[in-house]
Amino acid sequence: MEIRPIPGLEHLPFAEVWFREIDETVFREASAAAAELGKEGLEAWTTDETPDVASFLEQRGYTEVRRYVITELDVASAAADLPAVPLTTLAERPDLAEALYEIARESYPDQPGRSETRIGSFGEWRVWGLDRHRPDSYFIATEGGQPLGYGYLETDGSTVSHGFLAVRRDARGRGIGGAIKRAQIAWAREHGVRALRTATETRLAGMRALNERLGYRPLYEEIVLRGPIARPD
């Protein structure tokens, strides 16, 4: 069980933790670890596959703040649609890194339930938002040589997933997110990836509809709750 400040929300009084099962002992251990970090509450992640976790927390004053639909695409059966806007990759245009950072700063707080997100400096962001991702699968939509949006793929063991997808506010509604996803699907097919997963906040109706059109099928939902830590007896 890892207890840590919430990435991008380190200034909030919550520590982040995943619970796949829980009881009073585990809850108190997590609470004590959060208190050592100077936090007064937990942002607890679980899934609808373990509903007892959410019930346990709700009985202790926790409320749901976000929910994500986890969907998966069978890459081999996906349509081979071509992206509708010009795309490049970070491998081809590493010079765009600072412009991507500006899009990230704008886009992360626009997520439902994440309005208080603070990205930090360019150097801090590039460690987790740039450098740890394969530059040839880090797609960038451009116009006049400048980025409009980006999206990358990430691998965790045998699972390949869409990472964060960001589109500049003044370029939204033009199909850029769909173009980036189609390019990622094509890349996955070319590299022998059998399945792609993505996590979509349930309030993002447009992205959920896009995923459905592209052939993604729901697997389960991740639930995020916030509430107070247990106080020492």
C-alpha cells in the first residue's frame, strides 16, 4: 500500500492511496501514513469490482469525487481510419516540448474534478509528462508548425494504454483528439499491440462517445473518493 501526495494536487490536504480491499486495520494504517505526510484526508481509489471498499469508506464520511470508465480496444479488429489533421511525433519534433508544456498547464485543470491541479515547472513536468514516454508513440497535432494537442501511449507490464490526451482550448471541437487516437491505434497495430486500454472520466461525454465509435468496450470503472483520515483513539 503506497501513500503519497496526489500528483499535481500536492497542495491539497489529501494523500492518494489505492484500496483493492480494506478493513479497519488497513484504513488506520493508511490514515497514519497520510498524517505523517501532513495530510488530513485520503483520496482513495478503488473499482466497481470491489464495491465493499466504497461502502466501507462512505460509512466513514467519504464521498465520490471522480469516476473513470476503463475500456479496451481489440486492435486487430479496429478500423484503419486515417487521422484527419496533420500529425507529427515527439521523436520528429523534440523542439515542441515547451509548447506541449503550455498545453498541459491549460488542460490538466480542465479535467472534471481536477480544477485545482498545478503542473509545476517545465523541468518537473517533463520528467513524468515527456521523458518517460516513447517519443515515437507521442503524437502531436500541429497547425502552421505549432502544436494544437498531444497524446502518448504508456506500458504497464503487458498492458498498453492511452496516456493523457490534451488539446489546446482554442482548438477543441475540431476532431483533434480523434485524430491523435487513430494515430495511436495505427501505431499499436504496426507494433504488434493486441489491445489498447483507456480511462475516461464519466462526465466527458464526447470522449466516451468517440471511444465507442472507435470500438472500445467497457471493462470496469475506477472510483475516486475523498474523506477524513481516522483519528488516533
